Amino acid sequence: MRIIVAYDIVRNRRRTKMHRFLRELGLNTQKSVFECEVSPEELEALRRFARTGLNLGEDRLNIYHLCRHCAEQAEVQGLGIKVVQLHYQIF
């Protein structure tokens, strides 16, 4: 499933940890926005990480689900990156 994750995290240490965690799941398209293609298990891992790693009294994490049709209709204006497919190989 395709998700967009946006965060506003007050403390640098927590923000850095979240950034590193999300880097494993998707592409950092803006400073605090990631586009990710995740499995249900990865989505639950993200939710667990947020519950344990953030201060939900002062931090915020938004997870937006995109259906396939909506993702295909996405537009990027200017110097943006549109995630078409995340495929890579490690040699």
C-alpha cells in the first residue's frame, strides 16, 4: 500500500530517529515528508515506532493512505520527485 508520512517533531534526537526509520521505508520527498510503499506489517511497525519513540503530547505524525488510482493521478510541480516505483538491487 502507498502511504504519505508527514511529521512535525520538536526534538532533534527524536526527529533524527524518525527520519532514519522512514528512510528504510520510502523516499524522502520533502524535509519531513516521505512517500512509502509498505506492507501491513511495515505500517504496524511504523505505528509502534511512533507510539514508543515520539512524545505524542508535543510531536505529530500523519499517515495518509493513497489508493492506487489516487497515486497514479498525483501531480508534481517544480523540483519535486514523483515516486513511480521503488525497485533497487544490491550487488
